[in-house]
Amino acid sequence: MELAAQKSPAEITTAELAQAVGITQGAVFKHFQSKQAIWVAVMEAVQQDLMTRLQTEVTAHIAAGGALTALKAVFTAHIDFVLQYPGVPRLIFQELQHAKPTALKDRAQALMLAYRQLVVGLLDQARTQEHISPHIDTHAASALFMGAIQGLVMQSMMAGTLAGMKTQALKVYDIYAKGLLAPVPQPLKEAQ
């Protein structure tokens, strides 16, 4: 992932991977059948690490402050994860651009599905606890939650720096949370 933070994962050679790990290129292929298999293993490790971190935040915050507090902790933990592993979004964004299915794309989609289920579950709990508007579509709110993080990451990547992303993320989350609390506006009546 350190290599992916420095350059496009598609451009990383198995020789570079071997050198980064401190083994020979031949030794790489004793453990993995292909470069794609290496990236799948990386994505499996990413999914395990990220989801464990997020679930830890949920467990730590759900009892103390409720689902909405846990949701903010998940948002912040994800931003912290990106700051620690900036190569992960690069790998995911690159893979999701492929039109055809790949094992790595399947793994990235599985990560996104597990993440979405976690967020929808928290939003459903927050609605049950009456901490958000009862009219909130939790699936749409989940898409917006994930899209906010993806947008922050993409903007930081385009700017060439992650500096300031956490500060910006907290401001974005506050706007998001206010939208969850707001009553749903009534449709305008047509003028007669």
C-alpha cells in the first residue's frame, strides 16, 4: 500500500513489490499466482482492517451516545484510515473503472457492500431512536455518507495532498448530520 500511495497500482511491477517486501521476485510468485492475486490479498486485508476499525468505533460509541454518535465516529475513523493508507483509495478507484468484472473489483464491491450495510444499520437505529428525521431514506443517506468521504478523498488526491482533509471532513460531516435532522419539506402546491 505504500507503493500505491506513491504511484498508480497498475504501474507497480512485481519487482517493485518484491523489493518493497524484501524478497526476490521469484519468491513473490511462490506465494501468489499473479499480480492480480497480490492485489486481491491486499484488498482482503484492507477490508478486514477497515471494517474491524469501523465496528470498533460503533461498539465504543453506540452505548454512550447512540447511533448518530457512532455514525460520526465511523466517518472520522474512515478519514483516519485514508490518512494512514492513502494508497487504498487509489487502488479502489482504479479498479472500479474497469468495465469487466475482476476478482479485485469483486473484492472492492464486497467491501463497499459491507460498509453500506453498516451505515444503513446505524441510520436505521438513529431513526428508531428518533435522533434523525423519520422521513430519511436510509439507503440514500448511506450513499451520501459514502459519497462525501469519496469526494473528500478524490479532491485531496487531485490537490496532491491530504493535508487539511480531516478538518474539511469534520465540516462536511456537520452539514451531513444537519440534513439528517431536518424535517422533510412538503411539496409545493400548484397555483390554482
